Amino acid sequence: MAALQQWSILLGNNLDNPSATVSAADLDTENASLTQLLITGEYGLVLKSGPAKEIFGTSLSDADVDADTVALNLPAFLSKSIHAYLASPEHQHAALDVLSVGIAALYAFVQAGWTGPEIFEPVELLPACIKDKAKELDSQALENLAVGGETVYHLSPRILFLQLARILLVDNIQELEKDMAVADTAAWWALRVLFLQQRTLEGPTGMLQEEMMKLSDKTEAALNKKFENGLGGLEAIDKKEIMTRFWMERGLVQHWYTEDTKAYEAFQKAQSTSGFRFKVTGAMGKRTKFQQFDTSQLVVVAESSRDMASSRPANYKSKAGAGPKNLEHNDDTVLEKIQYSELSEEDRARLGDLELDPTKEIEDLHPIDHALLLAFCLNIKNTNPAHGLTVEQMFPFVTRVLETPNNWTVYTMALLLRSRLEADKSRTVERGALQLQALVDQTRIEDETSTTRERMHHFFSVLLPSKWELEKELAEQYMALGVVRSALDIFERLELWEDVIACHQFLDQPEKAKAMCKELLEKNPKNAKLLCILGDLDQDPEMYRQAWEVSGHRFARAQRSLGAYLFKQEQFKEAMDAYQLALAINPLFENSWFVLGCIGMQVEDFDVAIEAFTKVVSIDQNNGEAWNNLAAIHMRRNNNLDAQHALRQALKEKRESWKIWSNYMYCSLDVGDFTEAIRAMGMLVELRWKSRSEDEKHEIVDVVMLDRIVQGVTRDLKDLFSRRVAFQESRVEELLLGITNRITTDPRIWKICGKFYFWQKNYPECLECHLKAYRAVIHNPKIETEQPEFEKAVESAVEMVDWYRNLGPLTFKDAQGQEQPVAKDWAYRSKQMIKSLMARTKDSWEHLEAFEKLKDTMEELKQEK
């Protein structure tokens, strides 16, 4: 039974009957199971229970406390207490008690900073002799929870709860995992603690990311082992929900660190496990009150699996009309909801097994499936550029969740996403800001329509921001709307001094910003962040250096700022040193790696540059500029295979960059990948044609590269994969046609075409190409005024006569299969061509040797039969 309690805590199901309702009043708090107290959301009762008092030393007298307690060394004091509790034979389920108390501390922190309502001060749990040292304990908690040079938000409410949870669930995880009653879920709870710790930090840190991925892998292995030979005493539906939750949470962690591809794969596994089905389709409808005709609207069709849809316990479902307030548009034009038109039988058939009639009542979904829809919505945002289409793609996901609300936390997240999506539209920006204000207000009061249990039940399945993050987002929305004073009030209350100073700068009050910063530094002269802010205001690198020193060489932001300043001053070597110091502490800053790579290229330290850009693309595989720069370095080192691979990745994100296509074409030809070279040249021609002015159209084709491609075919060369290039014949011909349809005045291109058709033995087409090349030359009006141009024309005319002479007498089969001469009257054509050129240029160039060459050619033609 004890081993199954860990799953009940995870799922939030009552021990005896998942559908039963248990309230705090029904429980004898002295003897009640800690597990059931956790499930019902009574975290305070768990933290003040007998096991918790023994672990925290709540009842210890002054004489009983040790030196660690007096010195406020909580990690050492609590670790000793935990070990003693676990070793005591009096406690039958010691590990489960420690796990339960740790989870209660974690949930108490979430309640204080995310979901509300207010909860008691965590210092009340500690020995009496240190209860009056709350400020010192909070300061130590802030310091102990800082990781990788990233500090915890200093006004995080009840931050001591998070430190207690970390000590119990992370620092002592090895002790917990020795007991089978908690071994299966201990790593999962540790993962949750670390993710919350990361979300309280000011920036991402690689140390926590690495630790979380290890815990996630350990959790996955434990779950697979638990379920591979059976259900381990759990119902099948419980196993399904457990695995769905796990993949959801793993995906959200990866999403938070911008590992979009991995996150999407995790969300897909969660969807597959849940049996949840959805698709994005279209339906006809109206968006505005005055719309005359229906237009196609994106809509999400979704349904939970039957067992998941019927498994949601009733005791944590919101009451009717419960949850955050959903504000209406109240707009004179835009409808509150899309008004869909009735579907025809044909439309229903097209929708297939996920049939939907938008005008009918929509079925409810399991809350975890709602969370999955929001996760896929976030993934759209993370993997697409910011443009209108992305917003239109995201809206149907959010709308589907809002249509059937059934969980306070998930519904809150959906409203938040909608307010973000509406922020850039003039018709909806007001509702978006007011909705955000309503979400901020709701966490300050106790909502009678939703229980603590419900608010916490799916908290880890969404990325709901903390109270202070929501308020900051609201202030930023005010800034975007120009309501700077209101934004300033919020930033000052949250003590977000960088944003406060940004407001003063926006209000054209730089001196007030500096005065505020200096005043704050007088109160706290060792505040590294304030020193950096002052450095930003005065552009004084000494402030960054001072911040680095006062932080004990741990505040990475100081070196990042110093590096950025030195880079602008073109002090590249010093800037490189600064960025390397910052990235050694916290390597998750993509922009810092990118700038370091640029510095490496500038000083030609290509080893540093390659390492830096490789780090960038490992953090964000979709950074096209980093891939392009990486390719440029490989090209400088004549490592064209690696350069080609990097450019291929760059093109996934920057398909409209003709410069990258040009580099990709060069690399592909150099390594012998003619297939990609042909594709690249085709794209290059198309993009250059669109981007160049009329006077520059002739520059869209790299003639030398085009000639190399044609030579690969005509000379029977082999490509990178030892295939004869001749198999690309049809693609090369298509490429040539595409070019000559756009460019008709470049004789070099026509001659290359002639070379290709001659190889094909398509002699009529070959002769026609050379004739067009000749015409492109003689259409130059400078022939009559500039000697070099005249001499070029003579050379072209003589060459054309040779082509007439060699190809004219040959035969080819026409469309009816009859043998026909290529140019039966080739001699006459040649004479007329020479005669015309001579008549045109006689007055200007008759005295030149080149003109005599025309006369000689004419005499030769007269003797031709």
C-alpha cells in the first residue's frame, strides 16, 4: 500500500476511491495520512504534522539545537535531521514521510508564488531560536539557490519553502531512492523542484539543464521498468495518465530551453500515450458582425480517448462558471466567437473520423489533453517566425481550450495565451490588456469556486508564469500601449530596477535614472546587478569590472556586458576574454556565443569561432546566421563538405537569402554534388531575379558556375556519389530554359546552352542558341563607335559562320520522323549576316584589319557550294 501512495500523490487521486471527496474537516489531523492531506491540498497541515515537526526541528528547544542551526546552515542541519529520521526504526514509512513533507514544501512555494491564496511564513516550521531571523534565512536561501551566475528574483515570495523542498527532494534524493515506497517517483519530484528553481532565476543555466535531463532520463527508466511487466498495482488508466504527464513535463522543460525539436517529439509521445486526437482544419464562418459572406476559418477538431474522457475525478472539477474571469470584447465590429455556417454532408465526410460541426455543442476534453493543445500551441510559437500567420495558427488551439474549461490552471494559461496573441491587434489589444490585469488580480484573492487541489492538479502540465512574472508582463503591455506611468508603478513595486530605468529613459529622464541607481547603490554598494545597470547608463566599463569583483567572479552578466562594450569599441581580444569568462559560468546564452564567434572570425581565431557557432546551433538549431557563419569558416579552411552541411541547415531558416544559396552552390560544386548545385543555381536565379533592379538583371547568373555544371554533363564526369552527372540531363535542360526565359541578352549564356544542345546532338537547337548569342553581340550600339566592341562583333560573326558551316549540312529527324537538313540555306544565311555587318560598320571601321577579316570571310563564303 505504501508503494502505491507515491502514485496517488502524483495523480492527485484519493487513496481509497478516486471519485470520493475528502475535505480537511473530515480528517483527524493527528492521525490522517500525509498522502491524503497532500491530495486534498492541505499543505499547511502536512508541514505542521508530527513527521514534519521532527524533520524541521520545529519543537527543538534552544538547548537542543546544534551549531549548524545557530549558524543558519539549513542544508547541513536538515540533512542530519533527515538521515536521523530515515534511520529511526520508529518510523514505518520514513521515506514516504520525507517525500510528502518535501512535496508539501514545494506546493507551498507554488501556492505562494503562482496559484494563491496566501500561506503562512516558512520560518514558522523551524526551531524557535531562529524564527526571528527570517530576513537572514531568506538571504541565505537566495544565495544558495543561485546557480551559474544567475540570481534568484529577490522578491520571490516564501523563497524558503523552495530551499526546504530542494534540501529534502534533491540534495537527499539518494537516501530517498533506497526505499521502494518512493524510489519510482523521487527523481520526478526532484526534476520538478529544479525546474521551479530555474524559473525563479533571471536567466537559463546549463548546470540545472544538465541535472534535469539526467533526472528525466532516470525517471523514464524507472517508469519503463515499473510498467514493462505489468501495471505495478495501478489501473491501466492511471498508467496512461502517469506516462502522459511525464512526457508533457519533459517536453515543457525542453521547450523552456528552446530545444524545440526535442520538445515536439516529447509532446507527440504524450499525445500518443493519452490517445488524444486532434487536427487543424478549416470551416466556413464569419468573424465580424457586418460580414456578408462566410470565409474559411482555422479550427481545431479534438477528442480525448474514451477512457481518459471518463476518468477525470469529479472532486477537483471546477464548479459551473468557475475559474478566472473571461472578459468579452464588447466591440462594435468583432464577434465574441466565430459564427460558423452549417456543414454539408460533403464537409462532414471530408473531416473524416474526427467529425466536427462547429455549430453543435463541443465535447469536453480531459484537462491533460487541454494542456497538450496548449503545449502544441507554444511549439508553433517557438518554431515559427513572428508573423501574422503564426498568430492565426495558434488561435484555434487556445479557442478550443477556452470552449470547454474544466481546470483552473489550464484555463488560466489559455486566457494568458489569448491575451498575448491579442496584444498586437488594434481591435483586441484592449481586451488583451484587461484580461492580463484580471489574471494578475485573481491570484491575490481566494477564489471560492476553485480549490487549492484543483489549482495544483495540473500545475506542472503548463508553463504558468509566477505572480511577479505576470505583473511584469502586464507592465510591459502597458509600455507597449504607451501607459508608461502605470508600467513604472508596477516595475517599482516589483523592484525591477532595469525596467524602472528603461521607463525613465523612455520618458526622457536619464538623469533621474542615474540618480535612482546611485541612490540604490549607496544602500547596497555590493549589488553587482545595480553596478552593471549604472555601467549601461554611463557606458563605463569600470562598473562592469567592479560588479565582477564584488560578486566574487560569479556574476556572468558583468562579463557579458563588458564583452559587449569592448566589442563595440573594436577591442576584440579583450572582448573575447570577457565573453569566455561569462560563458564558462553560464553557457546557455546563445547571443553571447554568437558574438564570441563573430569575434573569433574577426581576429581569425577560427578554432574559437567554430566552437562558438557550434554552441549556438546546439542551443538553437534554427539559427540560420550561425549556420551560415560556420559554413564561411569551413570554406576558409577548404573544408567544403562541412561547409555544405552547415549551409544546408542555414537554408532551412533563410530560404530567401540568395547569398546563402550562392555559397551553397559553390560548396556543392567544389565537392562534386551536382544535384544540389543545380538546385542551388535554380533558386539563386529565381531569388536574384526578384530582388535586382532592371539594370542588374544580367547579373543574376554566375556564368562560370553554369559552365561548370554543363561541363559536368557534357564531359561525362562523376559526382560526389560516383554517379555519372549525365543522369541530371533533364534538370540541367530545365535550368537552362529557366535562365534563358529571363536573360536573353548575354551571349555567354547562349553559348553554354549551345554547348549543352551540341552534346545532346540537338543540332537545330544548338545552332539557334549560337545565333542568339551572335544577335546579343551585334545589338550593341557601341559597335559603330568603339573599336573593341566592333572587333568582338567580328569575332562573333566569324564564329557564327563556322557553326553554320559545321552544323548546316547535318540532318535531324523532324516531328514526323523525316530526315531534314539543319540549315539547308546555311551559306546564304552566312553571307547575309556578314554583308549586313559590313554595311553597318563600313563607314566607321573599313580601315581596320578586323574589317578585312570580314571581307575574307565573305570571299570564302562565295566559293562555298
